[in-house]
Amino acid sequence: MIPASTVNAVGYYCGRFEAGLLGEPQNSFSNLAFIAGAMIAWVVWRQNPARDPWQLLLFVLAAAIGVGSFIFHSAPTTATLMMDLVPVQVFGLTYLAYVCVRYLRMSMLVTAALVIGFFLARQYWIAVTPRGALGGGITHVPSLLALIAVGAALLYKRIRVGRYILFASIAYVSGILVRSWDLYICPSFPLGVHWLWHFLTALAATLLVYGAAKMPPNTSLSGLQRQAATHVKS
């Protein structure tokens, strides 16, 4: 049982002690880690002469995760829950598409098919798995597996950014484990550990965007598009 001092109105976590914007400050303000991570990556990006302007979109989307989650944990409702969930999915799908095109040199068509296929598979996974399993972390398993697969593929091709992706997967799986403990330890620790889930997933997102900023691909996206057009003509 969750103690009376906490509220689990929406989602599968504890740590809300009262109504209002500051009802769970540890869960709200821990989301600032996403914004800080995006800013760190942006600083590295600015200092890199080989910077890729398309990465700016990744930084914005990583920061948006923190903004959306902050709004939800400040006013948890079914409506604000979408502001928490959607940015996570958009960032993940965009990052997958970016890596496929820019690092793995896949065509736009293949990348689109892969991203759409992953999205549909993840939605099916969410539909058939028990709701609330692993404290809701069960929904993140497909994304974790995708991270590991992409990181391994990059390392197999000797593309060093794969190391950052695999390090991110370690932070991610750690976050899922922590999230799965939350409701179980609430009776003895009403503060909960959902805020630690935020820090660990923010670390994962930071590693993803930092690694890309540190080791950007050499060929511009426009260059890839020109190559694809030339190949079609030939």
C-alpha cells in the first residue's frame, strides 16, 4: 500500500504530498537535468568546427523532455501526461532516424521504414504488456533494446559514437530498475525514487546528444541527399 502522505493520481510513482505546483518538487525540478544536458551538448557543439547543424534539433528535443515532464509533475493530469510522454517518443524516433541517416548512411526510404516499424512495434508492446509493470518502465524496454542494437551496430562499423550510445543504454537500464522499485519502497521511503529515474534518463539523453556533438558525422545531410539523387539517376 502507498502511504496516505503520498498521492499516485496519474502514473505509477509516488512522492506527491499535496496538491499544487510544488506538490512533488523532487520529481518536478529533477527534470532540469534534461535541460542542463542539452545545454552541455550545445556548448560542445559550438566548440566543434565539424559541427552538424541538424544536431540542434536533437538538443531542443532533449530539453523538451524535461519541460514536458516538469509540467506533468507540477500538475499531474491525464492531459498533462501527454506532455510528458510525447516528447520522449519524438526524441527517441528523431535520434534513431538521425543515427540511421547520418552515421549508418541508410537511405531516407529505409530509415523511414525502420523508424515507422519501430514505432508500431513499440506501440504493440505497450498494448500487450501488463500496465504498470516495472513501475511503468516496461514501456521503455523496446527503446532500450533499440539503443543497444544501434550502439552495437555503430561499434561494429568502428564508429566511435556507438560507445556513447551503449553508455546511455547502461544509464537507461539503471533508470528502469530504479523506477521499478519506486512503489515498493514508498511505505518506508515516501519521497520515492522517481526523481532518480529522471536523473538517470537525463544522463542517458545527455550521453546521446553529447556523443553526437563530440563526434559528428563527416558528410552533411544535403551531401547525402545529393548522393542519393545521383544514384537514382544513374
